[in-house]
Amino acid sequence: MADGLFGLSEEEIVARFAEDLISVYPQLEGKLGIVRRHRRVVPFWAPGRRASLPTLRHPLGPIHLAGDYQLDMPSLADAATSGENAAKAVLASLRN
């Protein structure tokens, strides 16, 4: 899916993601607009950089981060699992 976005302008890419994100967090309206284009990125942690992981694993208020860095091994499976975990956490918070 991501490869298909490379043919779009930055504005179109932001619009596609913003629509879904703003439906959940309307306060982000007008605050999104950064696009970084990378083809085929391989995860890399510089020495000592993994020390920041515990901070990234905690929610930032109502925002729950997801990515391969959230679990033990950087992989697509961990990225998908962390996304599922983040979604479950957001849904649980909405029920409370």
C-alpha cells in the first residue's frame, strides 16, 4: 500500500491519513502536514538509542503509538501487533 502513495503529492498523502485521524481526534484539524518519503527502510538503532523505547511505549494522553519498536523484535509482525494493541487501548479508554 505504501508504495502506491509515492505517486501522490504530499498534500494528497496527508489528506488521506488526516481524514481518518481527524475523525478520531478532531483537535488535530489543521495541524498535520509532515511527510517523509522512504522506500524500503530497514530498522536501525544507533548505539544507546534503544534507551528511549520505554518512553515511546507509554501513551501520550489519548494517543497510543504503534510500530515495530513497541515490542521485542523489529518486524512487520510486531508492528501489526503493536497497532492492534494501540487500537484496543484506545477503545478501552473510550468505554471508560
